[in-house]
Amino acid sequence: MNIRFINFSLCVLSLLLLTPFSATATAETLAVKDPEHTTELLQRFDNIVADPEARQKANAEGQERAQFCFRCHGKNGNSVRDYVPNLASQNPAYLFTQFEKFASGTRKNYVMSKLAEILSADERVAVAVYFSDKPVIPRDNRPEPDMKGQQVYQSLCFACHGDKGHGSHTYPRIAGQPYEFLEKTLLKFKQGDESRKNSPMTAVVGNLSDEDLRAVARWVANMP
Ligand code: HEC
Ligand code: HEC
């Protein structure tokens, strides 16, 4: 553990202390323009999953709406291309905030930005119900993980993404994402890239070397 990691841990700790854990805080933590909208979608999601009949209906609707997504994100939410993230088991708050970010231009991707403008609130909720139920399947092209990656994960990432990388109501799941997506995304955060601006991740990875960043990406890609 070197001085850089200690500095980081302090920075992470202060971010955590500033983060209250409630539904509204979720939307605020994820820094979207309209936290109330996200909170409202999340409330709808929670009501639906608590009611078996509504859940089944939303699942069927979600599957119907998600047909178009399968081409890239896979039928069961395990993506078919390594630069595309899995949606399987992703937490719904994260899906909602990302749609909003794509729609507002804080996050940019040609297809997703267009899509985010046309999905209705009902469709967002149904698609989230559908994908959140699906398990993440380990990919067979994972790069070899090493202790370096584990060390970075355990000193920096676990605090928000959890010991297992499964995230929470507040933070995204990252475990088992394809290596290429992880590497590209972390580099974008580090470089303050336009396509993922205003993210708390920029401060988190700002001082990581590219080598450490790739090591932690290999580690996360192998997390079940
Ligand atoms: C042509 C391919 C393509 C299609 C079709 C597509 N996506 Fe995406 N999606 C992507 C890519 C690529 C990204 C990652 C963009 C980036 O790197 O920031 C993404 C990112 C996302 C994210 C953010 C996830 C994360 O972990 O950051 C969500 C949520 C999402 N897509 C939902 C959907 C839904 C729902 C549909 C169908 C209605 C859909 N996408 C259709 C390619 C696609
Ligand atoms: C202070 C809390 C915090 C810490 C510590 C943290 N993250 Fe994050 N992370 C977030 C938040 C919040 C997001 C959502 C970012 C956004 O919406 O722009 C995120 C997003 C991500 C994403 C994009 C996920 C996706 O599917 O789009 C990756 C990858 C990621 N983090 C990896 C890491 C790694 C690796 C570490 C350790 C080096 C780490 N994070 C440490 C809060 C944190």
C-alpha cells in the first residue's frame, strides 16, 4: 500500500460520508438532472416487483420492448460484443439514471442517445424488470486476473461497488462486465472524456496509473 492508495482511500471515505442512503439520494448520487423522475421510476419498479402478478406482466412487456436491445445487449442481458455492457442483474436505479444521462447528453453513445429519447417511462420500467432478473453468465474470453487488480479493488472500489462488485440501489453492478467495456470506460473516466462527463468516477480513478487501471479491469471482469 503506497501513499497514493492512502490518499485515495481518504478521498473515497469523504465521498462516502457525504452520501446519504435514501431513494432520493440515489438519484442525486448518480448526478442526474431530474432526480425526482428517477425516484418516481424507482418507486414504480419497487411496487411492480413486490406484486407477483404485476411483475409477470411487466416482465412479458419488458421482453417485448427489449427485442431491439438483444442485438447488442443479448437476449438474457449478457452482451454479444465486448464493448457493450451487460444489462443482466444491473440495478434498476442505474438503468434509469443512464437513460436520463443519454437523453440529456451528459453521457453519449450514438444508438443509446437516440433510444433514450424514444423509450417511454413505462417501457423503461418494464425493460428494467426484465433485465434485472437475469443472471450474469461468465464470459469465456476473460483475461487472467492478478493480485495487483485485487489490491486496487480492495483499496478503492469495494467502498461503493461492494465487496462482490454487485453494486446496490445506489451504485452500479460492475462484476462480470466484459473486459473491453471496463477498460474503455475507466480510461474515459480518467481522461474526463466528453461521453461520460460529470461522473464521480473521474475523481476516483484520476490518479490511477493505466497499468493499475487495466489490472483492476481484469479483476472485475473475473468477478462472478
Ligand atoms: C447497436 C447496439 C445497441 C443497442 C441496439 C442497444 N444498446 Fe444499450 N448500449 C450500447 C453500447 C455500446 C453501450 C455502452 C455505451 C458506452 O460505452 O457508454 C450501451 C449502454 C447501455 C446502458 C448503460 C449500461 C451501463 O452499464 O453503463 C443501458 C442501460 C442500455 N444500453 C440499455 C439499452 C436498452 C434498454 C436497449 C433497447 C431498448 C439498448 N440499450 C439497445 C449498445 C446498444
Ligand atoms: C465513491 C464511490 C465510487 C468508488 C470508490 C468507485 N466507484 Fe465506480 N462508479 C460510481 C458511480 C456513482 C458510478 C456511476 C457513474 C455515472 O453514472 O457516471 C460508477 C460507475 C462505474 C463504472 C461504469 C459502470 C457502467 O456499467 O457503466 C465502472 C466500470 C466503475 N464504476 C468501476 C469502478 C472501479 C474499478 C473502481 C475502483 C478503482 C470504482 N468504480 C470505484 C461510484 C464509485
